[in-house]
Amino acid sequence: MDARGIFLFLAILATAKTEELCSARETVEVVENNVVGDLVETLTLAEGVTASLVEPTGPFILDGNRLLATEVLDFETSQTHVVRVLCGKDDPNISPLNRVIVVIVLNVNDNAPVFDKTTYQIGVNELLPEGALLNQFPATDRDPDTTLYYTLTPAMNYFRLQSYENPRLVINNIMDYDKVQNVQLVLRAQDTPLSGSDGEVSFTGTATIEVTVLDVDNRPPWFQPCKKYEVAGAVICQNTGYSSLVKLNEMQAEPLMLTPGPLHAIDGDVGINEAIKYSFLGGNEDGLFQINENTGNISVLRPVDVLGNIGLTILAAQTPTSSQFATTSFTVSVVVQSNHKPKFERPSYQSVVSSVGAMATDPNNDDEPLQIVALDEDYASMEGKNPHIVYRIIGSNDFSIIQGYLFMTKDLPDDTLSLQVEAVDTSNKEKATAELSVKVKMEKVPIPPGSFGLGDMAALGATLGVLLFMCVVVIGVLACRLQRGKADWKKIHEASNFRSSLGQDLGGEKQGVQYTNEAFQHDEDDDSVGPGSPYVTKVEEGPSENLVFKSSVTALGSLLEGDDISQASSDKDKEVKPILTKERRLEEGYKAVWFKEDIDPNAKEEVLIIPDRREDDSEGEDEDGPAKPSKVVFSESDMDSGLGVKLEDAAEDSDGDNNLKLNL
């Protein structure tokens, strides 16, 4: 049985016989944080009975029959109080008795969460992976059975809490020491849910977390000076190397002066900053140079007797973790002893420049191109021309010197500029300067007399366009005439094929005149003697006609290569189909062959082409009169020798313009 139960049991036993004197509740509940003087309980007293506190201890008083609180009750200090009340009368025959009242203090949320420190300081290594767990920072609350809820501010994306109810710090993003070294966070604890307390009083507590990002050894040494680059999230620092000069055959006791110098490297992890040791990695096999491992100073151990450049590699390693190291180049130029510095030919130069990219001229030398020259007496054998000298304009990027000639590289307003030109001997860094006056006079280039303007060029273009059009027209006319002549040759060739076919016999020996329709194969040519041709033909046999026409066909075929007429001569061995008739038919599309005696017995040996009287030719007859028949004349000499064929009109007085003769 707990203390509360014992008090109640005693109170019941003690008051069992005094109920007739006074009565009160055995237990009374009072909310903590009450006001002093608040009523705790009211006793019921019998007539003539008085009540008093027995050994009045605790935060209560008895005022008549009222039990009052004299202090503010605190649940966290004391959760129950026992009050003993003595009830009695003035009658000595009635013994006074005790009444016990147990006062129970009720809890309310009246305490804020408290952290054990107001400020926490922790160190966190850089490059920790996302999700890594760090320290935990819980708060406490005096109110029992209270759940605390936490928030972290500001939200810097580097850290987060494991949960709203668990104040463990977690890596949210990988940190880089070069980007962030310190982070300050505020952790807040609240004794009500973050979503809302439904009107309940809420108390909070805060603490500061100071995070120091610790550099880890993940970078090699960096030679100085260097330029930083970020590659795939990693930072590197590039050094271009060092250089120095050594005079030929001279001993130098002091350490070499390096450019850019001096030789120096630092730990890439600046938060660690380990010591650096220097050494030669290559190029010093003959032991000509010596390097101080702590300072990086380089000395020459003996005179150098060879002109030129010597390349070495320098190693910088961290100590004691020598696994982190870096290398750089070191170039030593061995040069001749210089007894004279470069010297300009003139103490000052004047020039005039008129446009960007134009060479500056010398107004004191008939506007000839200005040449800036610095001589070196150490190169007397070369007329003082030191090949190691370079020129530059001091303090200006608007001009450039190329092989001693001055050029303007930027548009400038008309003005006279006072500049300085510098000559530097790159082999020993010796310099010389001279004054330079540049007069900028931008000039517009005038159009020379007699040259063409825009209007002239436009007129010329129009003229050329007209000439081109005329040439195209002439070419078209020539092409049409050539095509027309080609059609005439096709007619001759087809007639020749037909006449040649007349002399063929299936038996091989000439039995008489043979007639075939091979000459009428080219329907697509309206001008040819084919199945659709508007012509009829009469052929007279002769003793040597077959041989003559065969030769003619071969010659014409070679001249008209590529046309369809070559196919006609190749068809001569095909089956012969006679189409002879003595009836003269004028139906459209019909072709017939007559013997010459049927038309003109007295005619000379010739092939006469008579056009058909087609329906489409009737109009031409009505308008221009009857059309003249064309004929192909084969002279006796030509037929025997195969030397020529003549195409002419049927009229005896035909013009020579319509005659076409081809010597085969």
C-alpha cells in the first residue's frame, strides 16, 4: 500500500467515532499554481463543536470551518498533503477526536523544456557522407509524461534532425572546408505538438549549436602561385612552373632568383597545414643543382658550360604523411654574359595612324611605315639585332608592335597620344624604353576618280542580265534547228532501210523485189515513214541497190547514234510480211507500195514520197493549196557508189535552202 492509501486508512479509523462532531471529504483535489487564500475544503461542524489543526504544518490554515491554502501549491514539489483536524466540545464528558483530510495536488503544464547547456560546441570533419549521425542534444521538462518536439534553424542544408522527436544531428549535405568552416544552429524544444496544441499552453526552450568544420587531409601540396579550378566537385590549384637564368661559364654563389618566385608550396588542406619537404625528381642526374629541402632555395654547384635550357622536375611532399605530394617544372636558361643593355635607335618616335589594322607611318620620313628598333651591342656580329628582344606598349592595349611595326588594334577618336614603348631582352630581362607619340587621324577612304559607284554597278548588272537572256534565246533556237535537221536525217535513214529490205530474199539469192514493212516501225515520229506516217512509197529495184542502202544505213546510224533509228537496221533479219497491193487506198493510217510503172512508167530511178490525204491535212490544203510532195532522189552514180543521198522538194525549181545533202 502506498503512502496515500495509508493516510486514507488512518483518517477513516480516526474519524469513525467523531462523525457526530464534524465531517469533511476524506480527499480533496487542488490544481497546482493556485492563489494564496483559495478555499481547499469546508468542514461540517455539529452544534457547539469547534475545529482546529493538530500541529499545524504545511501550506494550510483553518478559518472556522474553512480549510484555506497559505501557499501556491506545486505538483513538481509535492503531490499530496495530509491535514489533521481536531473536533471537540467544551463538555469534558465528550472526548475530542481527529479528522484527516488528504489534499491531492493536480499537475498542469507549467514548465518549459530545458537544455543542460545554453551553447554546444562540436567539431565535424568535412566530406562526411550524407546521413552520417552526429551528437544528440535532448532537453528535459519537469512536467511528467511530457513529449518534446524539436526544430533546427536556420535550414542551411548541411544538417538536419533525425526526427522531430529525436534531437540527433545528421549530415544532410557533404561539407567542403574551403566553402564552409563554421555553422551556427539553433535547436528549439517545444512541449506541445508542432501542428498545434488545441488551446493548451505551450512552453519552449532553445539552445545554440556551434559547428566547426574540420579540414581532412585529402589534398596534395599546392605550389604558389597557382590558379584554382573545380573539377567534378574537387578543387585543384595549377602552377605553371618556375624559371631562372644562369650565365654561361660563371659560378653563382647565391641561390637562383626564380620567376615567379620564390619556390614555395603549401598544404592544400589549409586547415591542417603540414610541413613541406622539397627535392629534385628528375633532370639533375649530373648533380649540377642543389635544392634546400626546407626552404626550396636552388643553388648552382659548378659553372654551366652549355648554352640552352635545362629542364628539371621539383617534388614537394607533406610530412609526416608523405603520401600527399605534388610536382612542378623548373627551367634554367643558360645565357651569354650581357655587357650592354638594349638601346632604341631614337629616344622618341612620332607616328600617324589612320585606321584599325593599318600600319603607322613616320611623318618625319615621307610618311613611310614607322619601324621601332632597339639594338644590343652584345650582338655586334649581327648588326646589333638581338633575336631575344620583344616590344610592347606600356599601359595600353590599343596598339600592337609586330616585328617593329606599329598597328592600332581598336577604334579610337582623333587625338594625339603620348605613350612609352619598351624593349625587353627575354634572355636576361634587361629593358629599354623610349617615348612614343601617336597621332590618331581616322580617314575615310575616298572613291578614286573614274571608279564605279553603286549606280554604275547596278547598270552593269542589268546589262549583263540582258546579254545572258539573249544568249539563252540563241541557244534555244540553235537547239530547235538541230532537232529539226535530225528529224530529216531520220526520214532518209528510214527510207534507206525500207529500200534495203526490198532487195532481201529468204533464200539468200535475189529472186526479185522483196517488200517488207520494216520501214514503218517508228510510229512515234510524225515526220518518219512509219505505220502512222502520212506517206506512201514507191521503190524501183536495181542491181546494186541493196548494197548501196546497206552502206548508207550504216553511215547514217553512226551519225544518229542514240536515236531509235538504229533499231530499224537491226530488225532486217526478222520475218518478212508482204503488204503489196495495186489498189490505191486513201483511208487514214493505211500505207501501200506501188510499182513505178503503175504511177509513172517514164520516171527516173527514184523513191517518191506522197503524203496521205488525211483529215488533219485537209485544212492546210484549203488555206495554202495542195501540199507539195517530198521526194528522195537517188542518182545513178550515188546509188552505185554509195557516196551520197539528196533530199529535195518535188518541185523542179525548189530553193537551195530546202536542199540537204550529206556526203557519206
